[in-house]
Amino acid sequence: MKVSCLVANFRILLLLRRLFVACIFFYFLFSGFFVEAKCVFVFPRGVADGDTVFLSNGLHLRLALVDAPEINYEGGLSQYYAKKSKNFLWHLIKHRQLCLRNLTKDRFGRLLAQAYLEDGKWINFLLIRKGYAFYFPHKGEFNKILLRAQRLAMQEEVGFWKRILSLPAAAQVFLGNKKSRRFHTLECKFGRKISSRHRRIFSSLYEAFYFGYAPARCCTIWPLE
Ligand SMILES: [Zn+2]
């Protein structure tokens, strides 16, 4: 009697284990499906620069985790490579439907998203991988993969990296802020205000970008053209 009871318990345990494995399998299968389904389709009607798209619905789309050199920086000349970045983005997306994922809004009311073409090309990734934009750290998914793409672009010196990394100013020391993940020049008053707890010292521009810090607006060494 006791033996048959043990056998019955064992069978129940085996059944429960199979049920558990099946649940895990279906969870991953369908969670993947629902992530795929979360795609908002939009049409571009123009671009402001290499990271901002004007949409046909009147909204502005800011490509997430990406920052491109600016056209008419602070109302003046454009930053080095800004026009090339803008042209690259526009040629990539014009007359094509965009699929937006991980969609949120920023504090200016712009849409913030990862954007894909129908053939699966990931626009945010391509901009960084080809040296038309740099990685702009922010919370959320895809930080690691985009930083890896930037490291490859830097190593291969594609796009703007060849000139940017060989600027005389690129050899100086930079001060990073571990909290904001931005870096400043040594001369910058905001850089000097970073507390020792949050300060990270980089021996070159290469090192600052390599570790995924982005240039602070207050003291960027990015050349104009
Ligand atoms: Zn600064």
C-alpha cells in the first residue's frame, strides 16, 4: 500500500514538473509574440537632423539612445558631420513605413522609440554602427547592444570617428559624471562641480566614449563646419 502511494505521489510530481516546463515554454513563446506585436507604424515626412524625424501625423520622433551632430548648433553653424548624418537618415527612411517599438514620450512631447524598417533594418543601431551618431545612455533596453555597436564603429574609425578621435583636444583628460553618464572637459565649471563620489576620470576622448559616456552640451569639443 505504501509503495503504491509513493508511486502515485511520484507520478503527480512528474506531471507537475511537466506542467511547469510547459508553462515556462509557452510564457517565452507568447511573451516574444506580444513584444513582436507591439509595433506602431508611422510615416516620415522629413528629418531635422540625424536623430529626429518629422512624422506625417505631425509628431516628432526622437530616435532613442542615439545622438547625432546638430544642424545649426545653437543657431549658428552645424556641427561636424551633421549634414551627412541627416542625409544618411533621410535616404534610409524616406517613403518607407517605420515600425516603432519601446515607444515613450520625452519631456518635450516628442515620441522616443527604437525604429525599424519593414525589412527589419534597425535604424538606431545603423546610425551608431556606421558612425553617423553616438550612443546616448538612458534607461531602458538596448543600451548594451548599442554601446557595443559604437565600440566597433570607433575601432574601425567609420563615419565621424576618424576625425573626432584624432582631434588634438581628444587627447586630454575628461571628467565623467557616473550619475548622468555625461562627460565634461577639465576646464568646464560644471565638470569641476561633480562630487568625488560621482566623478570618473577619463584619460582621453576615446576612453569616455568607449565606456558609454556622452558629451555634455556645456563644453563639447565637437567641431563646427
Ligand atoms: Zn561641461
